Amino acid sequence: MRRVLKRKSAAAALAVLVLVSATAILAPLIAPFDPLEGNLDEARMSPTRTHLFGTDEQGRDVLSRVLFGARVSLLIAIAATVLATLIGCAAGLVGGYVGGKVDMAVVAISDLTLAFPSLLLAVAITAVMGGGFHSVFLALALVGWATIARLVRGLVISLRESEYIMAARAAGCGHLRIVIRHILPNALPLIVVVTSLRVGAFVLGESSLSFLGLGLKPPAPTWGSMVSLGRDYLHSAPWMTVFPGAAIAITILAFNVVGDALRDEIDPRLKL
Amino acid sequence: MMRRLIAVCWVVALCGCARAPDAPNTLRLRLDADPSTLDPARIVDVSGGEIAGKIFAGLVRVGETGEPVPELAATVAVSDDGLVYTFVLKDEARFSNGRPLTSADVRYSFERLLSPKTASPRRWVLGRIDGADDYAQGKAGSVQGIETPDENTVLLKLEKPFGPFLSLLTMPNAAIVPQEVVEAWGEDFGSHPVGAGPFLLESWQRDVRLVLRRNPHYSDGPKLDCMEYEIIPEDFAASSEFETGNLDILQLSPADIPRYNASSRLRSLVTSHVGLNTYYLGFICDRAPFDDVRLRHAVSHAIDRQKIIDSVLAGSAVVADGPVPPTILPAADERQAPGYDPKVAIRLIAEAGGAPETIGLYLSSGREELSVCEAIQEYLRKVGLDVELHMLEWSSFKDAVSRGEPDIFYLSWWADYPDPENFLFPTFHSSNWGSAGNRSRFASPEVDAAIETAVAETDAATRADGYAQVEKLVVEAAPWVFLWHRKQFVAVQPRVVGFRFFPIRSADRGVQLSLREG
Amino acid sequence: MYKYILRRVLVAIPTLLGVTIVTFVLMKSLPGNPVEAMIGERADPQVVEEIRAQLGMDRHVVVQYTGYLWLLCRGELGRSYFTNVPVARSLMQKFPNTLRLAVAAMAVAVAIGLVLGVVSAVKRDSLADRFSTIVASLGISTPVFWLGLILIIVFANWLGWLPAGGMGDGRLSFLVLPAIALGTRSAAYIARITRSAMIEVLSQDYIRTARAKGLSTLRVNLRHALRNALIPIVTLVGVDFGSYLNGAVLTETIFRWDGIGRYAMDGIAGRDYPVILGTVLFGAAVFVVVNLMVDVSYAWLDPKVRRR
């Protein structure tokens, strides 16, 4: 980790992430206005000193809404990543280690999941669950676990054949012990890298779903829905679209740079 | 098969979808959604109605003053008791394929709309004809009330006198269709329609473009050669197309209105008209909390409708005083819908026993609906009512409302035909609970009786008095918050001549439009 | 080779069947009722029942599913509930548009990605390299819907150089903005892959030998270094192209592109079951085909694989 920080770009990205997280946590304290309170007299004003990012069609301060939007995006992305990683690792470990019919089942299910167009599948799952926080992160996790599972499975299979593990088996180690003590620690670096690269993808997924109107219920501020709502005002109030979108891009960028740096340190040959 | 498919894909991929070079004398318009079908028996959407209004014709159509005037019929006569309508067809009436139109076609088209095999959702258009219900339920082989004594005469007999009957016949669902063409195309007739209207369908690339061409057999021929409709779902894209000169007529969205007003060039192209619609907040009236009329009035008083109109809708509406738009029922002085007065609202809530638990306000997903309801939520919050917004996709929304799930819902009612009955009977009569139109589950024997008395009048003036009476009762009972009547702002390019606004899109036959030379 | 392809196709069939089952289950769990949306504002319950019966919705789920399988065996995909247009016909009309966009986006991606990647690798650690890396990172991070809107604001509204959307009369100018919006992400990934693969090779001994022999730098770069990047690039192209062919919903919505992505999305929104089933099945089949093409090109590119 320390080596990662030595690179300037990664350090900068990490700083951005800390900033974004801080914003998310501290939003209620630092936001200049209530993100939900609108004043129709001040609708669609361009950026001024009071409203640094302008106001939207309800007269709400865009900056405050962007700050609060960080909470939603980060929370959902992290929740989805945790869940997807848990499912993916479990599936990959079990399938890769046990092999045989179990492995075939794991491969079949993950192939099935990957065969679906991912956004449409997420849309369908969200629609079935009625939209809102839970549906979005569950949908993202259910769509995203398969890639993780595949990668973990590949690594576990190659580890399983290594001399080290063979020796442990010969020495009479039980399977569970082998998995927990030997395979898991060796797989951990890969899992860390994959996870860090996936968070960015989940931020993108969450904002896409909110853009399509499936995310958190209104009037909650989410970056994706703000870009979507700003669409009609593209000519007259472009700041409604530009700032939330930039926030999404910057956040994903930061996650990706950190993830790349981690990958480069741990195993640059991984073509992830 | 696969190889051919791939080959086709490659060829089309390279050529793209070619658009015919801009033919002269072609008017370019926009539809915000692809018509689902152009089969008159099945059209329920506005886009479908707009196109159907140009390629089909009926016994009567909507005239200049909004009253039904003869179209395919040369003369229309009503018997003294209001039960028998006699239509004598024009000799020169023809379909666009050249075939003369006869009374047998009228019988065929009407029975098709009513037939149980068609399962048309617009059966009610002809439902007042004697014997229609029996036929629709399969109990009779034909409709008793339709008589065709000779090739050019049609008699329609009603069960009871019904004043608005001719207005209903102006709807595209009552259009006349040629039997042999319908039967030849079968299920695909909706994509290959043939009618007797001023235009015919030249081409239709679904979800992309629809082109109409002049029908040489229509008597009062159109001046245009072609009308080209581009299907553009996004408002911002449509206004771009208008501003670059690719569209001739554009209905403006609220987001565009301030921008057009700000530009002197664009402002000169815009005209505004009050539409035949009513936007409302419907209460579910058959259970708590809104079975209490005081709470209903409280909500009405809590909302500053004019303010929402000015900010969220960019001034594109007029405050509604009742369910019927003033254009078809001039405001009577006694009609006074609750005005903006939050103090009265707070008082009424207290009288009713305090604010209820969280109120569920349901709306369909859409950016404008959301903006409006967020503003309403804020107003209600200010008088102590906690409102939770439930934004659902259109089909889920309609489902939920039909089942009575919301406490309040945001919806609009648009006229299908220019008679006030359209705004009173389906929406407030107790026989129409649920998807038939009375989504508020409002029931009042007084209102029912008043409606039935009014519509039985064949004389227009007496009927209007009857309607005013119904409105008064409805406003007092407040099953809705009568929000506003949307104005429609239309931008028209200078080269267009003869533009006239039709509040009911399907009433516009397009014959009055032409283009300036050069 | 043909046996391999045949085997792969056969293995794909259970996957496709699985896709139909999962889709069917998901669809029937979707809240909302297509009939309600079809009937408009005023319809009596009797008509609702009649329509449901006509569409077969009153039968048991398993019966409906087997009915659908039977339809598939006859080579049909059913008709849309709303428009009554056969789903297969709509797919045939819209897929070429999606294909055009996918090809254009991929062309943009490969062109830009390769150039950025090669420049980065050859001029490693220079300003050009830093710049390209930043651009690539931005490309990966920018949400496509936002990028699309920004492109429209700048190039269509402010500058007026390109149309704001639609497919127009098929002219290339309508393809430019959507292709750029869609292809940017892939371009960025290709740039990174190219860069790292080339760097890995460029530092090796045999390159120095080749240079010593007098081969021009350019030839050396292209022949040897780039070759190393080809397989991962092909993998990426395959995955991304496959997802483009499934219809890039967001791009198609913003740019008013009549493709199968938008068609599928509208189907889900309207609960138009035949459309949903048809497009998902089609998309899965496309995924299988593209995967197969990628594997075949592996064999062609890398003789070691072929011998397997």
C-alpha cells in the first residue's frame, strides 16, 4: 500500500476519494442549502456566488444536491461491491477448488448471467423489486458478481495445481484448512484489485439506473437522475447536467486510478 | 436463412436508412411517440389519433366552431324524440383506393368496433346505439340499431336520447374502413391502413418516420402534397430540429417556453392556445383519509396553482375552476373552486381531526410530472401534511391507481370529443369506477342524476345549463383538486400558411395547411 | 475447425434456454399490467378480460411458457402486445441500425485507441504519454449518457457542426457523435492495453537485436510490439462489440437512434412481454455468436491455440 502511495497519480486519486467520501459523510454540514427545498422564484438561475453551481427547475441549489448525491452513489456502489465480491468469491472459490459438477454449475450460472445484456438485466431486476435503494444495489450485485467469480475461479484453479498446495494435501491437510489458510491468502491480492476496479463500474451502473429513472425515489438527489432531469434544460440551463455528470466522472476516475495503481503493484501482468 | 440475414444486415448497414429527398410542398412535423397502431378500432393514443385524423374520415367531423359537421354524410337529421339519426352519404365519397363508400361500409366499420372478436377498448364510442351491448357480448348476430335501407342511407337508433352522440361520432374510432382491405391484411391492417380521409399512408418506418401523401379521391382536397412526421421522443432534440429549420410546426415543452420568449425571432413564431384538458390531483374518495370532504378542500386551498404554473410550467396553463375547460363550457359565475389560502387549509385540517399519517401521492414517471409533484409536496408540507411521492412507470402507475392504492394521484384528462360530457360522465359517474375513467371512486347519487338529465337533452343550450349544474355539484364535492388547463404553445415556421390549432389532435384533417412559395 | 464451431453452438443451446426461463420468470414478476397501458383512459373491465384472454394471459404460467417455446420452434418470436407488429420483423428493421452504430463505434475505438496506445508506448514517460494516459483514464470514467449530452451541447447546439440526433438520411454526419460517445470507453481500454502490451515487449532483448540488425523503428514497433497486444485487444473488442450489439440503450435514447437497445427498453417499460423475450433471446444469441468469433480469431492469431 505504501508503494502505491509513492506514485503521484495514485496519491492524487486517493486524495480525491477521501474528499468524495468526506463530502458524502459531511454533506449535511457543508452543503450551503437544503437539497430538497426549492424556491420557485429562483428557478434555473445560472451559477452565482450564492449558488456556485446554479439552481435547477425547482429552484434547488445544484451544489448542495451534488454534495448529497455523493452519499447515494458511494453508498450504493460500496454496498453493491461488497455483495458482489462476497457472492463472486464464494462462487469462484467453491467452483474452482471443488471442481467437477459443482464447478460446471458455477460456470453455467455465471455464463447465464453474463449472457444477458447487463443494463437491461439490471433494469428488469430493479423494476421487479420496485426501484429504490435496495433494488438498485441488489440489481447491480446480481449482475456484477459473475465477472468476479470468473476471475477468482481462474486463479483458484491455477493455485490448486501448485506444488505448494499439493504438498499440503500430501501432508494431510483438510480441504477447508487448505482453502482458508493457503488459497485465500494467495487469492487476496487479486480479490483486492478486482474489487477496487469494480467499484467504479458500480458507480457508473448506479448512475445509469438513476438516469433511466430507476434509482432512489424522488425528490432524493442522485447524480444520474440530476443529469436526466437536466436533459430538457440543455439549452437553457446546462449547469443542471454538467456538474452532476462531472461529479460522476471524477469519482469513477479516482476509483479507477487507485485500482490501477493497486494492480500495477500487485501484478502488472493482469490484463483486467 | 442466417447467411441471408447477415448479408441483409451488411447491405442495410452500408446503405443506411435512406430518407427520400425533400419533396417540395411537404410539411414536416413531429410526433413524440410512434403510433402503436393505425387501426381505428384500436387507437387509444394521441399520436395514433393525430395520424388517423388525416387518413380516415367519418360520418361527421369537428367543424370550425367545435360542433360536429357532416363529412362523409351529405346530410344529418335527428328525429324529434332524439332517438333516430339519419345520415345520407355523399355520392362522391370514396376510399383512397378509389372504391366508392356505401352504407354497408358504415355497418361493417361500426360492427367491427363493437365486435367481441375485436376486443376494442373504445367500444363505448358506439355503445349508445340500440343493441350494441347485446352484439358486444355475442348475444346477437348484428346490431339492431344500425339500419341501412339503401346504399346511401344509414339510420342509427339509440336506446335513450343522448345529446353528445354526434360528437362521439367525430372520433377516429368511428371512422369508416373498407372491409376487403381489413380482411386482406388481417392482423396487419394497423400497419397498412386504408381510409377515406384527405391523406393516405405512403410509408411508415416504425419509431423513425411516417409519411402521408394527398388522397386524390377526397372531395375537399388538401393543398399539401405530403406530410412528413419525424418521431422524436426527446423534447430537447425536437426543439433543436425546429431551430435548424428541419421541422415546420412544433409544440413547445415547458422547458423551451422561456427560451423562446427570450428570443425576439423565435417569439414571433409562437402562438398559445388553451387546450381541452384538465390536470388534476385525484383523491381516492371511498376510504380514509380523503373520504372526508374537508381534507379534500384543505388540500385544494394549500396549493398555489398559479405559482406552479409560472415556475414549473413556464406559464403554459390557466388555473382550472372546475373539471370542464372554459373553452367548451364558459365559466358560470357561481363556479368557484377553492383558491390558494393556506390558513384556511390549516383550519380545515384541524376541523377534520388533524393531519393524517403520511399521504401517498402517486405519479407516473416523467420529468415534468416529477417537478410538479415536488412543488405540490412542498406546499402540502407547509400546511403540515406529510406527503410521500411514489413515482411509477406508466403501466404500474395505472395499475396502482385502478386498484385504489394511492391516497392522491396526479393525472390529466384530455378530451376525446369536444363535448363537456367527456369531462363529466366518465370521470364522476358512479358506474365508471376504476379504469373506465372515475379513478377517484367518487359516487354521488345527486351528481349521477344531474349528469343523466343533462345528457338526455338534445338541444345544445339546455344541455349546457345542465352541465353547469353538474359542475357546480362536482366542485362542491371536490373529488379532485382542479389544477389547471394546459395551454399549448406552438411554434410555426414563417413558410407555413393556414395553421389552425385543434385542441383535439384527431380533429385536424390538415386540409387548411399550405406552404409559401420560395 | 467446423466441429469446434458446431460443438460450441450445441453447448450454447442450453444457455439460451436458460435465458428464456430466467427472462420469463423475471417478466412475470414485473409489477404492472400491459393491458392497463394498452386500453387508454376509459375501458370497461369486460374489455380488459377479453384482451387478457386473447393474449393468453389467463392461462397458467407453465402453459404460457411452453406455448412460447412452441412458437420459437416454429421460428417465430410472437407479436408485440402494443403494436401487433411481429417482433422478428422489428428486430430485423432495427438491428442493422444497431450494427451500424456498433461498427462505427468500434472503428472509432480501435483507431483512437491504437494511436494513443502506440504513441504512449513508443514515447514512454514523455508529455505525450502522460497526456494520453490521462485522456484514456477520463475516457473510461466518463458516463456515456453524460458524454453524449455534452457532445450534443458543444457540437450540435453551440457549434452547429453536426446534427443533434436521429439517423437522418443515413449520412455519415449523423453517425459521428453517437459513435464517439459509444466508442470512447473502448478506445480508452484499447489504448491502455496497447500501451502495456507494447511496453512489455519493447524492453525485451530480441527487439534490441532487431534494431541492431537495422530494421526501422516503425517496422519493429508495429510488427513485434503491436502483435503482443493483439490478443487482449481482440478480447476487449469482442466483449464490447457484443455489448454494443445488444443495443447501447443510453446512447440510442440520447441520440434518437432506432436500435434494438431502445426497443428492448421500451418493451420493458411497457411490459410488452413478447418484445422483452424476443430481444433478450436475440441479445443472448448475439453474445454467443460474438464469443465464438472471438475464440475463432484467437485460433487464427495464435497458432499455439489452434493446435489444441
